[in-house]
Amino acid sequence: MTSLPSTVVAVSGGVTALGWVIGFFVWILVLVWIYNIAKRKGRHAVGWLILGLFFSLITLIVVALLPSKLTTERYGAR
């Protein structure tokens, strides 16, 4: 059995680390997006942000589809 050269192992480990870093930054961008959408729609932005920490993409979809609380209160929707 032959072992892989150390450069191949280092490169594959580097790609994995880079993937984690990119994934982390995408996660942070999604959280910022959730916060901004919730705040713009008059929702409790910090509560949605906390929910987004655990269910980021689902939370983003739900908060984006919710109607604006400011608009529904203005027109008396119950």
C-alpha cells in the first residue's frame, strides 16, 4: 500500500478548511439578511435572528414570505 504525498494531503485539507470558511461567511450573510428583512417588515428582528441561528434557510424563506406587520396593522387586518 502506498501512501499519498504530504502535499496532496495538505491541499485536500486546505480545500476543506476553505469550504468551512466560505460556508461560515455565507451563514453570516444569511443571518444579516434575515435581520434586515425582519426589521424592514416591522417584525422582532432579534427573535428572527436567534431562530435563524438554528434554521437559517428555513427562517429566511419564512420571514421573506411573511407580510409586513406595518402594512397589515395600517389596513386593520386581523
